[in-house]
Amino acid sequence: MVMKPMTRVFSGIQPSGVPTLGNYLGAIRNWVPMQDAHESIFCIVDLHAITVWQDPKELSRQTREMAAALIACGLDSKRCTLFVQSHVPAHAELGWIFNCVARIGWLNRMTQFKDKAGKDREAASAGLYVYPNLMAADILAYHATKVPVGDDQKQHLELANDIAQKFNHDYGVEFFPNIEPLIQGVAARVMSLRDGTKKMSKSDPSDQSRINLTDDADAIALKIRRAKTDAEPIPEHMAGLEGRPEARNLVGIMAAITDTLPENVLREHSGQGFGAFKGTLTEALVAHLSPIAAEMRRLLTDPGALDAALHLGAERANAVAEPIMKQAREIIGLLPAR
Ligand code: AQP
């Protein structure tokens, strides 16, 4: 038997809609090779999703759909621990403990809350405000030390480390480890097809703004055809994409989906108009994503099997988290339950 190195990786994704090409290129695709390089824990973070309103029927459907998407993309419940956040009580419990450790001043500095709460901050849920505390708990309940994150999540990881250090300091222990971001190669940040300055999001009200992993070839073709661009042709060099966020985005998607650098895409297509380029991009996307969508459809015909895989994942996750929680309760002085 091959012994895995001890590094424990944790990452999560919200079941707040159908996973998008952005989720795929920016996160899920990078998780697949981690399964063999690390002890990997991947979580469908439904408790995070409800920090904004989720229709109850849709939430449970989307949670299963997310599980199907992750498995269809290559996560294998034999090589990683894949489960739903609310199935493992440690997340909510440690999240509460961290609500009592984190300082309000720290949370006030979180830019994602400001972005997500928008102008009417008073009307945002308290859950959205303490979201980073729950995220810290997600990771630290497993003593995970590596977290694959995009740039937008770095601030939350720093906060998680502040929480871990304050906990250790206040209770005079060396209990929670330091977390390090796991920086991926070329970080793919996929932007909206309707506005190249906004990231592609599964909860964007416009379905035309994103490619869903469930989209068929016709839907992909239509969305790419309608994607915003400009009248200029594909430039020769990256400098020619300055001030052209939509053009840059389509070139970036082409590079990511064909596993090359944007510079190579420009070399191959420079001088071409976006009409022709969009045709080639559609072909590349359909070739890459169709097998994933087909596998998702197949997996979703057997919800019982998906639920069983998630149940097994939750048992495995709980087996790691519960001993850590037991020690955490002792450190804090919570009276053990009989
Ligand atoms: N557009 C994107 N480009 C690259 N990576 C992305 N991720 C999300 N959007 C893009 C990455 O996907 C992982 C899971 O994200 P999440 O579900 O936890 O939350 P999110 O980042 O807020 O993603 P969405 O799709 O925008 O969800 P909603 O609409 O619910 O807010 C993360 O690693 C993230 O970086």
C-alpha cells in the first residue's frame, strides 16, 4: 500500500446554484490531482449557502447536483473525503466557538462581506457577517493545514489564522495549526460573459452570464455567441488585451480549457475576429464539458447512490473531526456530555 503524505487539505463549495465554468476552472479541476498528493477533504458547504436566501426544495436538489458535479469532474469518494457540511456537527459547533474568539473589528475589515451585503448592510443576515468564522471552523475542525484558495479568499484565511492564534494564546495551548494557502499554477479567474469586470457566479441572476456544467452543446454555443466582446480582432500580444476585459476573458477561458497559456492562444488566433474565435472556443468547451454533463445526468438518475456516498463521506469526516472537537471542548472547559 502506498502511504500518503500527512498534509491535510480542505476545500469547500457552496450548493448555491449549478456549478459554473468558473467554479470548475478556478477550483474543482484543481482539486482532482490533490486527491492523490494529499489527504483531501472536500465539503459541500450548505451552511454557508444559507447565509443568503435559498429556496428549501432547490437547496436539497442543488446539494445533490453539486455532489454529482464533483464526482463527474473526477472526485472519487475512495480517494478523498467528500461530504455535506451540515452532516458533520463539528462545523456548526466550532463555528460558534470561533464566533466567541473572533473580534468584531476583524470581521468589519472583511471585504467579501461588504461586497456581498451591498448597500443595505443592515439587512444582511448575521450569518453572512460571521461567514469567515464558519470557514475557519471548516478547516480547523480537521486540523487541515493547506487550503486551495483564489485571491478573493486570502483575507478569510488570514482571519482563520488570527482566530487559531488567539484561541491558542487565550487558552495557553498549541492546538490549532497554522493554515497555508495552496497556490495553484495559473490561477483561472473566469469572468461573467455579460460583463468582463464581474466574476462568473452561479447565483448571478442572468443565466446568460455563465456556462453551467449542466449546459448542453446548444446552450454553450448560444451563450458564447451572445457573449459580450468588442469590434477589435484578437491581438498579437497580451498588451493588446488591455482595457478589453471581455476579450481577455474569452482568451483566458480558451487557454484554461485547452491547458495552455493565453500567450499561446493569441499566437494561434491573432488577427481573427471574435465571430470565428467564438466558434473554436465553443468546440473546445463542448468537447471538454459534454462528458462531465453526461456523467452528471447519469449520476443523478440514482440519488440513493449519491446520498450513500455522501453519508460515507460524512462518517469519515466525523471520525477525523470529533476527536479534535473533544479536545477543543476540554481545552475550553465545556463539561463533557454523559
Ligand atoms: N468566476 C470564478 N473564477 C474562478 N474561480 C471561481 N470560484 C468561484 N467563482 C469563480 C471558485 O469556486 C470555489 C467555490 O466557490 P463557492 O461556491 O464557495 O463560492 P463563490 O466563490 O462565491 O462562487 P460563486 O459561484 O460566485 O457562488 P455564489 O454565486 O453563491 O456566490 C472557490 O474556490 C472560488 O474561488
